[in-house]
Amino acid sequence: MTALLLTLLALQAPLDEGTFLIRQDTAEIGREAFRLTAARGGAGWTLASTVRYDRSRPIVVLNPILEIGADSLPASLEFSVADPREPLRVLGQLSHGRFTVRLLGRLTERAREFPAPAPVVVLDDSVFVLYLLAAWRAAPNPTSVTAIFPRGGHREVVVVQDLGVEATTVNRAAASLRHVTVTAGPERVVQLWLDRAGRLLKVEVPSRRLTAERAPAS
């Protein structure tokens, strides 16, 4: 019984967790607390995030929970949006090369199905830890990846590339980190910075003047 309890506790322990400080230019506009855990049985992962944008009104809270299969593909998504103007619940499911999205509002329900040839990731323009899945697909040569944006209701093909270790800063401190780019279109590039353990430390969206940097551990 003791061995079983220790195994269960180990599975529940996070593989990674932290908080991103989200800034536009130099002003903090929100925070994202996230947690990556192994799935029960060890076949995959669960990535959960709570993003709170509270520097302006109304306050908006985004809470996606993404189940990831052992093949690193997004298996299912539950995504709640606490917005007094339009609360929303988003459900997503990957099956047979298609990603089905249901959007449940106060008085409406919509469904849409997207072609999702592998490799595929689920992204959102206001949830930054989801870009970790794109980083998992990065290699020295450019790799095309299907990106589903369930809340935004669209699909794109992005190009992911690992540029190797480069110099940057995290919270104004100098660092040498693995640099991954996610490119969609001629002008929109998202820059990801990861440490040697594969933890996502910083996300930059130059076109929106946004950065999400991991807060120092307390």
C-alpha cells in the first residue's frame, strides 16, 4: 500500500509549474500560472493554465486544461473564459486527423471541425504556456506544424525552428537559452526561450509588443 501511495503522489507531482509575468512594452497587464503534470498511468501529460488580465476593466480570466497524448498530440481541451461581457466554454477533441471545437456561450452553441494533420498543436493568442507544445516540435530545420486556435476559431500552418543557444534576458538578467521561433506569415513571429531542462522561460510577440517572462521562484 505504501509503494502504491508513493507512486500516486509521484504522478500527481508537477513536472513543471510557474508564473509568467505578461507585459506590453514595460507595463504588466496580466499573469499566467501554469502547471504541467504526467497523466495517470504515465501515458501523456496534462497542461493547465490560469491567465488573469486584471490591469484594465473588465477583468478577464482564461483557464484552459489541455490533455496531451503519449504521442505529444493534443487529445482534448477544456477551456473556460470568465468574461462578464461574454462568458464562454470551449471544448476540443482530436480524432482521426480532425480537431472538433464546441463553443458554449450564455445562449448560443456552435461547433466547428478543422483538418488537423500531424504534427498539430493547440494555441491561443493570450495563453502563452501553450507554445511549449510548439517548442517540442522544433528542430534545426524548419518544421511545418498545424496550429488550431479553438477560441479564435481558426487554423494556421506555422513553421517552427530551433535556432540553438543564444543570448537573451529574462527579467532583465542575462541568460543563454535555447531559441525557438514560431512563424506564421511574413511578419508574425513568436520567439520562445527555453532552458536546458526544456522549461519555457520567455515568450516574445514583437508584433504586439508583448512578453511573457517566468517570474523568479519564491
